[in-house]
Amino acid sequence: MILGVIPARSGSKSVKDKNIRPLGGRPLMAWSIKVSLACKQIDQVVVSTDSDKYAQLAKFYGAEVINRPAEMAQDETPMISVLEHVLSVKTADTIVLLDPTSPFRLVKDIEACLEKINEPATDSVVTVTEAEHNPYFIMGTIGHNDYWQFLLIKPDKPIIRRQDAPKVYQLNAGIYVIKKAIIESGKFFTDKTKVIVMPIERSVHIDTKMDFKFAEFLLKEGYVQLDY
């Protein structure tokens, strides 16, 4: 049993009601609902929410609803606790976690993650994108007397050009596929977590009003091509 889980609490601080704010003519969380319903490998799609209004919208777009207690919808509530609550209500062998704030993932991205989770010795799969700022090249701190100091990463030889730096990747919060046993152990990541790389245009993460404007720009200019 593969369960798609969309966590959508109502208490966003950066943008009021961020998870239901319109993007491209639909509420933000509807993007995650629609792509998960379009993935034939996902058996059931649920929205975990503390809001009656969010619940009504989730049902309208075809998802089931898990009513999340208010004490589990706080700023400091860890996502692992939310998933543990989901598993106390629903039966699943594997969770596909789809945060509403990453709206541009495709069905093929989810399918790639689900294929990889079945590889031997794999506990979880996460999506990443190439880091915009490479720590080998530009990331550092200001030390004593304003001297520039690179971070703890020290390459074997000086890196003069950005292109010479080793590629590094950052989590894009697009997709997390996690086996039930790993969630029950209180983890997302283990030394057997594998990755799927997504391009930057599908790795947009929305947290501010400016992020919404950028996402609308990508839609308008055709950078996002849906496969569902």
C-alpha cells in the first residue's frame, strides 16, 4: 500500500493561508493533490490538515482528509510526528510525502522515486536539485579582522572557477518517499537514503509572496510543462 500524504496546516506565518493561496488558477495544495492522484502507483491520497476550510477544498479536488489535532499543527511540530499520526489512522507500507509548497513536480518525478525505493538496501528516497550556490566556491564566513574564511570544506587544490568546483546538490522539498519502518524509527534519512535529481524549474519552493510571483512567471512563460 502506497499512501500519498499532503501536509497542509493553516497557520502559515510567511504568507497567510499559503497552502490555499491561488497559483495558476488553483489553490497551492491542489497542485500536489492533482499530481498524486495522477500517479497510478499511489493507492490513496490524503491531506493532513487542522482546518475545516482546507479539508473541504481537499475533498473538492479528490483527496481524503485526515483531521490533524491542533497540537500537531504548530510551527515547531516535526514532520515525522505528522506522518506518525497519519500512520495511526491509515495503513501503508510506503509514504509519498508531497509538500504543497513544491507545486511543479511531475508524475514522472514521483514514479522515478517509487522505482528507486524498490532497489535493494534503500530506506528512503528524496529529490534534490543542483545547488544554486556552490559551497566549494563561494560559501564562507567573515573571520578575525574581516578576513574571508571558507567553510569547513577544503578542496585538495585551489578552485579558481565555479566550473571547477565539484557539483553539490540541495534538497528541494519536492518528494520524500519513506518506508513505514523508517518513519516508525523516527527518521527521514538514513545511510541508505537515495536521491533523484530534479531540474531547477521544477524545484521551486514557495514560502513568500515573491516566490508566488516567480512561480506565476514560470507558468506564464511556459517553463513548467505538466505531464498530468
